[in-house]
Amino acid sequence: MTHTIRTLAPAEVATAVEWAAQEGWNPGLADAAAFLAQDRNAFFGLFLGEELAAVISATAYAGGFHFVGFYICRPDLRGRGLGLAVWQAAFAGLGGTVGLDGVVAQQDNYARSGFVLAHRNIRYGGVAAPGAPDARVVDIAPAHHGAVAALDRACFGYARADFLAHWLAPPHGRALAFVTDGRVEGYGVIRRCRTGFRIGPLFAEDAEAAGALFAAFAAVAAGEEIFIDVPEPNAAGAAMAASAGLVPVFETARMYRGPAPELPLGRIFGITSLELG
């Protein structure tokens, strides 16, 4: 059967998110709207007739950067080259730098497509021990948005205003900042997922700010499981998660094709998501 490849409509993006859940990636309940706010044409689908067979996203950011995610072929159709076909179609128009967080088993395949390993991300999960509240942790208000956007750009590497407009107002979570003397020294978001909650991003100037935010997020989770994806080079982030009782449950390979951005990994205590970087 011949196939067609095209951009997915919003309702079809919901199918891609559902497939991600079936793969055990545990997406947030309201993630799709934020993905589409950043890039309405980010999602590609390969169709056999009217049936969706494979998906991939290649989210565009200002500055010529793209981040790839949601690379999934329907399990009953694997081994037929359909995943490769949608991959090639998505990459046909991509220049500049492309990043991804791939499963380790696919690392060699990504390397053959020109991707180079930057570092691993380790997902920590579990029920976090309660922490003491800190008055410097506050809900993100409009007055904080400029400073939060600046910190986000420094840690992500690129501006993403449209994405943040949605991500900082999670319908099933909270967006918090660590503020000292009017200065934003850290921020993070916790959102409800298919299982428990995920924290991401968690960007902070130091371990004190990150730890205070993490403790507040543990209180939001109120005894449910929480998950956070920590760049392996950030030893303080790993220690923070471990001291709260979380354990490694999953890992990915952060890889780039093209010049890799110089990110301050010591300030990245939790990446935003495996699908958006």
C-alpha cells in the first residue's frame, strides 16, 4: 500500500501523544497545546490509506534550531521502513542545529544520521520525601515573566515565548519561581501526567534555589509519584533527586546534529520534556 506524509492536524496530534503514553513516556495531560503553540506545523504523520502509521515532531525555534521528538511507528507496522520514511520527510527541510533526546537503544541509528552525543539525561522517579516550605518560592506572576523568559533562554539556548505562554499556566499543575530581593533565581513547572507528575523545566542559579523549588513541587504532588529528567553532568541535580528518595527509572541520550548549543548544565536541574528539550 502506498503511503502519504503530511503535517498532523491538532486532533491527530492527540493520537501521537496517546502513542507516547503507550510507549511509557508519560506525557503531560495538557502538553499538546503547548507543543502546537510553539510550532503549529511541528508534527508529521505517515498514513497508510486513512490510517496513521508513524509520527514524528520537529519543533522549530527562532535562530534555526529544531528539536525532534515523538518518533514512533505503530507497533504492528514496525520493520517495514515506515519510521525511516517519516524521519526522512521531517528532516528534508531542516537546517542549522537539530537536537533530540533519544532512547539509548537508538543511539547508533541517530549517529548514522549525523547526531553526536552531548550527554545523558537520567529520569528519576518515586514518591518524594516532604521538604520544608520556603517563602522565597512563589507562584509565577506577570511581573516575573520577563526574568523567567531570560532564565529560560539562557538554559534552553533559544527563545520560546509562544511555548512559555502556555507552559507557565499549567491547567493541571503549578509554575513557581524562586525570588530573592525581587530577583528571579530559579523557576520550574510541575504538571500532572498519565502517571503522577513531571517536573520540567527546573532551572536555577544554584542548588539552594533548585532544592526549594523541588520541595514545593513535592508538596504539590502530595504523596503521588513525581519524575524529573536530570542532565547526567549536573551532579547537584542527581543528589537533589536522590536525597528526596527518587531513583533512576529511565535514561535518554541528548544528541545534536550541527553545532551543539553551549548550555549551562549546572543550572539545568530538570529538562523541560524529552519531546521539546
